[in-house]
Amino acid sequence: MNECCNNLHSCATVSATILRHEVLSRTHTAASHAAAAMNGIIMELQRVLRDRAAKIRVSWSVRAPSLDRMASNILERVIAYLALVDVLALSQTSMALRSFTMGTPGIWSRIRAYPAFPAEQTLRYPECLSIVKYDCPPPIVWKGLLELLRRSLPVPARVALRVDVSRSYDDLANLFTHVFQRSEELTLNLCGPNWGRLVNFDVHPVYRNQCIHGIGAVDSNSWSRVSSMLTTPAANLRTLSLVTQDESLHLQAESTDLILRLPLDFLGGAAPNLRSLSLRGIALPSTIPSALSSLTLFDYEPGPASLTSIDMDVLLRHMPQLRTLGLTLKSFAIDAQNDHQQPSPPSHALLEVFVAITYHISDDHELAQSVLSYFQDVPALHFRLGGHWWSHIPAVADRRNAAVFKMLPSHMQSPEHLTIFERVVTMESRGLHVTQGAWGQFTLRAKFVAFDNLLTLTLDETSWPDSLSGFAPAPNLTHLHILVTTGDVFSCAHGPPWECANLQDLRISCLIPSKTMCAPDCLAVLYVAQSLPTNYRTCRCLHVHLLQPAHRHATFANGHSCWILRHSR
């Protein structure tokens, strides 16, 4: 038993791998989260202790100790890796665990409740349609959360919770009062009674009419109750996210007419520490609440076609400290012809603006042109084109991207900076950033861009062109960064050398080392063929970035010559 106690310190690290869905899968009955989490941890502890005992050649036949009998410091490290919903459930299984969790607020304050939502694919259309289940907290977890918020006043809480607004007024009032007064970071995903009907518009038209189970919409009566509770003062709140709609699923047309607006006295009219706010599916009132005057980051996605240039003027005027603004193009209703004649706001502190273009309306390029004109004085303007929804439909992505590219300034046809990573392409030139999903084999001969003004290029090895005819010349390229993501070997096709006369910095980074790359004297072999830049051997600064500090060498091979370079720390 002494050996058991000495080896329990390793359980905290191992328990980090006990994800919630793995814990739940270990029970074959309809047991509660508490029983599932308890069984999962006991099984993991027993496995770790037996493995450790086998290594030191000590016979082990004693059953793993109960959690409520562990030392407090070890128990805290074990429970700290569980989701908050499981911590709350475990606290109800015994008086010892209840007293421990109530008296150790540091356990739950570092953990978010419901950071991700369980999802499962349908059997018939596994690639096109998914069933997403959103389970609101059971009563025992709801009461446990309120009790933790009451008893752990000294510690600021970070809570993310999905709230069913159809609950009783008293339950909602108690929850909102405690989470707003106690939280430092708060995420509330508001929903109606389960289950609502949602349609996934991003699937193939054949399956577009298929409805999936999802989360109910918030109706006007429920929102009137909730909005009255959003006036609770929040002196400690720094980050707030209010969501009433899912990002990947879209409500049916008949339920999108309702516009939900914040109350005028939002957060009691004053939130001195509030710096970040995210509103999705919720619009601002005509008069901006005074509690938002100290925001530095605002992620704003109201209803479709509900945002005009006048609204933007009012917003920027009442948020003098705003530095980062996130918008969605479908939220705009700006008349392009009239808005070109209106200048940008006289003064603002914006440093960067993100605009997501999701192709759910027909005149994307006209609205994008209006937004581009409106924010022309912002140092960094980011356009997110399409995203991954269209990456598997090349024809659609090609057609829609072409319409948006036509309205971009001419200097975007030859960007200064280009990044291609995980099928996402980002171009940058003169403060304008354009991000789009790549399709197929993206090559350096892409028809949308030229490389006359290209200064930096970052791409992963899967995006490295395989054409044998050579690449377009890049006379101004100074920095080339290749990301090796599939292992510890990089190889490129043979072909004419790439003309990059001014290349100064070549970097090759290994992001996912293989299991063999763990010895202090290991060699990462990267086969660099003749299609690399002509002067890569004379680069002023040649780096090899490997993931582990122990990876000290890299081998570059070109034809019959070979160089071994030592990794500079």
C-alpha cells in the first residue's frame, strides 16, 4: 500500500487524457455522470498502479483506493483535469468529496463547463449530415453550480454554460445573479426548450431538406425574461459571450424574423472591467449601453441585414477604446451606391477588423466593396472568404471567390505575404488580409495571385507544388518557411530551380515529429530536391526549427551533395 501512495503522483498527468466522452463510454448502463466519472477514474488509477508495479517487479493485487480516501493534494490534481460537470456530479456522491470540492474552489475555477458539445454522425449520411445533441444541465448539476458560486466567493470564476431559457423565472434569476456577479469570464449559450428543428444549409442540395435535431430557438417571451436579467451588475466581468444561434447550423426561415436586442441598462449601466464582448444572434439597441464604452474587442453578429453604416458610426463613437472588431457580411444592409459617397468615421482607435463572408446572400461582392470602402483607414482589414464549407466543392468555391476577388484592390493580385496551411490560404498586402479555403492541390501558379511583389511565403509540405514545369519567379521573395506536418521527412518534386534571387531566410519546421525523433542525437532527414530556390545554399540565415529541444541536427540532401546543419538554440 505504501508503494501505491508513492505512485499516485503520476495519476494527475495520466488523468489529463481522461476526456469526458471517454469517461461516459466506460459505463454500459444509464448511470449518472457521477457514477461514470467515478468508475472511469478508479479504472485509470488501477491500471496506472498495476503498470507501475510491474515495472518495479512488485506484485500488485490490492484494489485501487477510493477517491474520497486520497490525500488532498493528489485528489486536487486528479480532479482538476475533469470537466466541471463531472466535478459537480462527483461532489454529490459522498460527503467527503462534497466537503473537499466545496472547500477547494481552485478545482472548479480553472475549468469551463461544457467547453464542447457531444456530436454523433448519422449512419446514412455520415459525411453530409450530422446529429448534434445539446443537453442542458440536469437539476443536480444546476444546483451544484449555484452552490459552488455561493461558497467560493474569493475566487473569480470562468464559466461556460448552455442555458435553457424555458426554465422557471426563479431558477434563471438565481443563475444569472450568481454568474454575473462572480464570473471573470462568462459564456452563455441561450436556447429554447429541446428539441428544436434546424436545417443544415451547407450540405449537398440532395440532402438539404433533411432536418436534424438541434436546439430550440429563443422566442420573444423567453427573451423578454432573459433580457430583464441581463441588467445584473458585473463588477468582475472581463470577457462575456452571449450566443443564441449555432455557428454551423442555421434556423429555418420562419424563425429568423425575430430580432433580439440587449436592454438599454445592460449590466446595470456600468462594467468597469469588461474588455471583450461577443454577441451572436443578439443585436445592440438604438442607443449603445454605457457598459460597453470600455470594450477593446467586440465580436458582433446580429441578425441578417440588420447593420447599416449609420449603426457602425454610432457603435464606433460610443466605443472609443475599441481595437478589434469582428463582423459577418450577411449582417450588413449597406447600400453600396450611397455608401461610397460617405467618408469613414472621423476618428476611431480600430487596429484590425475581421469580416466573415459565408456566401448565404447573392450580392456578396457589392457588400464587401462597401465594407472595404468604409474601413479603408483601418491598419489591418481581414476578409474570411467562405471557410471550409466550400472546400470540397471546387466549382462553387471557384465561382464565388472569383466574384469577390474582382472587387479587391489591384495590389491584392500580387500580394506581399502568402500563407498556405491546412487547406487555408491567407494573402496580405498593404494591411488587407484575405483568407479563403483552398481546394485540391493549391499550386504556386494559382490564377488569383502573382508573385512579383511576394516577400514572404509560408506553406505546409502538402501544399508544395508538384509541377515539373517549375514555379513562377519570385524576384522579391526574402523569407520562405516550409512546415513539415506529416512526419520527419520532407521531399519535393524534381524540376527546374525556383528563381528567388533575393531569398535570405529559409526555414523548415517539423510540427509533428515521429516516435523515432526522441533521442538527443537523432537526425531529421529532409530531402530537398532541385526545385527549391536556386540560392538556398547561400541564404544569409538558414534555420531548422524542430519541435523538441533534443532535436539538434537536420540533414539536407541535394543530388550527390549533403550538408548536416546543427540546430541553433
